[in-house]
Amino acid sequence: MSKIGLEERILSQVKTEVQYWLSIESKITDAYEYETKYEEVARKITHKILQETMGTLPGSRNQKKKF
């Protein structure tokens, strides 16, 4: 996949999470709930970035070899 397509896909996912955060942020009154929701959104964003940029994983080094 091209770098530009990957970048746009990541940015659209991040935009969705930021819009979600902005929609609920003003409604939260409890400090604990604010922190947990903030952390949840931040984790989702970093997880999506990691998943998109990871690429294909190599095979296991520990897998039994066939001779």
C-alpha cells in the first residue's frame, strides 16, 4: 500500500476517535471518568496507528523445521 493511502486511512481513524472524544468530553463531570475515557481514546488511537503501520509479521523462529 502506498504511503499516502496509509496516511489517509490512519488520519481518518484518528479523526473519528478525536470527534468521539470532543463529543463526550464536555459532558463528563467526574475526574476519574474523565481520565479513564481520555486514556481509552488515547489507547485506541495508538493501537490503530500500530496496527496500520505494523505490516506483515515474520514467521516464527521457533517453528519446527522440516528437513
